[in-house]
Amino acid sequence: MNFVNNWSRPIALAAGAGTLSGVTGLADGEYTLTFTDSATAPTRWEIVFAVLAGGTATLQRAQEGTTDQEWPAGSIAYCSVTAGVLLEVFDKLAVYAEQISSLEERVTALEPAPALPVFSGMQIDKTSGVFESSTVNQITLSFEYNAVKVLDTGDLVPVFGVQESTEYGAANLIDGETTARFMLAEGVDLPPHDDIHATFYGLPDAVISLVDQFGEIYASQATGSENGGVSWTVTP
């Protein structure tokens, strides 16, 4: 279907005529045209489907509930969007929407579900000042609120801001730094757990965060005091 703006031409056409010759200003193609008896004060209309080739239009008369009528001299034809054209467009859009929805469902079925965050490390950030004699001495994981695993420094790999050597099973943070991170060592086996707890010393004004298997922070707790502990409830 072709469309054109601001096109109209005078016509004279008998009722039942199947062609209209001498059509100018339109390229060859298919059009929905409207016939009316006056350009300024129309009183009746007929909608036709026209296939134009070489200045001659082959017509399907009396479209969209209008009637086949005689159009004497002084009548005009014009090209505009009709109710039928709009309904056809919306019907096609509805079909396309169903096809897109079907494709989205099929793609979703083929794609794996997004991976849930899995505890893989911790990051500590000072909110003011720097680390001074600061440690995170243990991480306790529990299942059904019974402790089943206590991680010590041998289970952890420093990434930044953490000393390679530790004392008393504590992850010692480097004095003068403002952020530190350590990750689980390769091969550390974690049981199912619904609680993670970390105790800390010398960490006022800090935030301790859980780091997932992709290296992204997914939960955080402020220390709130110099010494103490923070806990997270997680999905096993």
C-alpha cells in the first residue's frame, strides 16, 4: 500500500466503471483513494482500492462500507488514511506483537537462568580515615543456624589491601590503605549455608561487603564500632 500527502485530482466517473484514466501525480502502485462530490462542501463519499500503472487506475469500488456511485464533473479524488487502512495496520501490529512475544518466550526458554550470587570473598572499605591495626579474623558460615564451616586465612587469597602473612588466624589489613579485598582460595569447599558472619577488630567507620563469583559486591554491612561482627542472611 502506497501513501502520498496533499494529493487530489478532479474526476468524472460513471457508476460501476472499473478504471480511471489520466491519473497524474501518483507513482505506480497500490492506493486507497476517496471520491467525493466537492472539494469544499462534500456531501457523499466512496472509498476505492486502486492499482495504478502508467496513469491508469484499476479500481475496486465501494470499499469500507461505501457504495458504488456516479461521480460527475466537479467531483474529486484524494488520497488519505481511512479507517480501514488503520484497522489493517493495527491488525498487523497485533500479529507482529504475538510473534515477538512467542520469540521472546522461546529465547527465554533457551537461555539459562541468571546465576544467583555465591559467596566468594569479602571487601572492606573505610568510610573515613585509613586502616590502622585492622583485621578480619574469621568468617563463619552456618546452615540451619548451626556452624558448619569457619574459614581461616589459609582459605583466603589476598587481592589488595591484605597482608600476605597473618597472625592468629586473622586477615591483617595493610595500615594506611582505605580498601581491601580477599577471595576464597581455589578448591575451598563451602557447604550449603543461610548465614554468613564476620568478626572484626580495629575497624571503626568501615563497610564490609560480600563479593560474588563474578567479583561483584552484592551485600554490605557497616561495622558501626571498632570491634564486633556483621552478619548476612543469604539464600542457600
